[in-house]
Amino acid sequence: MRVLVVEDFEALATALASGLRREGMAVDLALDGAAALEHLGTTAYDVVVLDRDLPVVHGDEICRRLVAEQSPAKVIMLTASGTVRDRVQGLGLGADDYLPKPFDFTELVARVRALGRRRGTALPPVLERAGLNLDPGLWVASRDGRRLELSRREFALLECLLAADGRPLSAEELLERVWDENADPFTTVVKTTIRRLRTKIGAPPVLHTTPAGGYWIGDPDELA
């Protein structure tokens, strides 16, 4: 899941980004509204964690622009004000969810994951394909009942591939969806992580490479 955290209090922004990364998400960070718009203009995000009271460009304006542009990104709005009136205003602007500060981080994670599943075609809470079973909420992945011990990045990569439901994903797509903006576009990290993931999934192989260099998950005799 690719997430943009927009928060002008740098200590909180850094803490949120670090925590979401520990949950296996690819997270970019913006400290004001103008920086957020720059990120949104170049990267497709699943979820935007948006502080409402931002400098330079207000969070309300960012939300309005996302709606006007019909962005598929889901928005969870954060604010220090938790009154019913403010929640109604935030949702009226087009936000998909609203969380008043202070909040419990585990609740934020749950809400971000729920919004991520709703982006585009709604995904089931548990992803299954070719004997693989992955539950993002419980951080559990298995193959034919055998639990897979995966790193956070391997888990996120497997989640992305399973969500594609057999559609091949290029290394470039995977780099954008699973890693954040700090990833080197010329790195071999996707290929390396795919190799480790294949080893952990085991035989017979269900993680395949297309002639064009894309990756997909399916039964050995299944055509992608």
C-alpha cells in the first residue's frame, strides 16, 4: 500500500511515517500543503493521511482538488478538533474518513488498511490465490496451511501480487507500490526480494516471471 502522510508537525509526521512503514506500507511524507500537491501530482497513492490545518495550502483545499480530479486515493483527515460539526464538514469536503487528535495509532493503522482495501475494486479482507492465503490485518501469510515467515517488505510484496489477482506487475509497478520515494529506481531490490519470496513460498512454483519481465501469482498451468 502506498501512503502519503501530510502533517506540518514534523515530529508527529515522522513518527506516523515510521510506524506505518513498520506495518509494511510504502510511505512518503509532506510537511505542508504545497509539498503534498507536488507528491500527488507525480505519484499514485492508495491512501492520504491528511492533517486539516496545514500551512501554505490548507488541507480542505487539497481534499477539494482530489475530489475535483476524481483521484482514486482515499483520504483520512486528521484534526485537533473532534466536534461533530467539524467531522461533518470534513466528510462533506470529500474525505473518506475522519480521525480527531489525539488518536490511538493502532486505530489509524486499521482505518488506513480499510481505506486501502476500498481503493479501486474493493479487495476482500483475506487474499487467496494458488494455495496462498494472506491476511493483512493479522499479518499472517500461509501456503496450503503452512505459515510463511516473511519480512515486512516480502509480506507487502506478496500482498501487492495477490491483490493483482493474476495480472502481471512490472518491477517498476512493484517498486512504486511497495517501496517509497527514497527507493533507487535503478536498484535490483525488487528482483532480490522476489527471489527471497520465491524461496520461502517453496515448490511447486506459483510466483512466475513473464517474458516481458513482469511478475504474477498463479498455478503452474495457469496462463497470466
